[in-house]
Amino acid sequence: MKGFRNLVLMATAAAICMPVARAQSANTPTTSTAPRATVNQRKDYQQQRIGNGVENGSLTAGETHRLEKQETHLNTEEHHMRSQDNGQLTAADRARLQRQQNHLSSDIYADKHNAAHQNLTPQSEVGQRQRNQQERIGQGIKSGQLTAREATHTEGRETAINHEIARDRSANGGALTPGERARVNRQENHNSRAIYNKKHNGRARG
């Protein structure tokens, strides 16, 4: 009989303690075990964001040129870091690159959400050429066919053409003369070939 009473007392104590244990477990903060993105994963993600912005028109050629120039600088710095440590990055190197990628990420967001954007429905032949080039560049950035350095060069050319068009229109009451349109088309033809060659030269984002 005494043994039976002991079993009852033990069962009652367990029933009282179990809700307390469950409450403590529910209130215990959980820590995330998701691995942090690597340097290469961050670079690829940034390029995807830039490429999307070029394709959907939220990034202009000038903005893309500046962003890709920053990415090119980071790639050069990373290469230098690896050359100093037998191809590896130290913990300090990775932390520094992550901080710089954070800064670039903020710049990408700001440029994609400011008032500057591409004309998505151009009516002129020149405007349609500009839009087509940007779509091709954006696709190349996203796919990795265009490296950051190559995107910098192509968008630098497009930016220069855009500035020239703006100056010509300003000087002619908003219109382009036949000679100016012909010159712009020749320049766009040259840049079109450059885009094609850079996308098919065997170099790709690594």
C-alpha cells in the first residue's frame, strides 16, 4: 500500500512540473543556424539585383555604370586580398568585404527607388534602341555573361550616348536632326556589337 502511495505522489509531481518545463521551453529564445552568405554569394545576389533594375527600368545607364564600377573595385580588392594569403580570405578580409557589400546594397536600393528611371515606352527610334540595349545589358548582368567590369564599360558608353542625345535635343527644341539620329544610330551599332562580343567572349562572372 505504501508503494502505491509513492507512485501516486510521483505521478502528481510530474504532472505539476510538466507545464512549467513546457513554458520554459516555449520562452527560450531560438538561435538561427542558417549559414551566412559567402562573399561570392553576396556578389552574385548584388548582380542579380542590378540586372533586374536595368531590365525593369528602375536603374538608368548612369546609375548602373556607377554601381558596377563599385562592384569592380570590390572584385579587384578581393583579388588583392587573396593574392596576399595563398588564395584565401582571412576573417578580417571577409568582414571588410561584407561591410562594403552592405554599403553597395544600400546604394542599389536607393538608386532603384529614386525618381530617375528609364523610359519604358519610348516612341522614337532612338529611344527604342536605348531601351533595347538596356534590356540586353540587364540580361547579361543577370546571367553572368557580363562581368562587373564589362557592364561598367558598356553602361559607360550608353551613358555617354544618352548625354549626347540630351545635349542635341536641348539645342534643337527637344528634337534630333536627321544627321544627329544617324550619328546616334552608328554609335548604338558600335555599342551593340560590343555588348554581343562581351557576352560571348568566354568570360563570365565567377
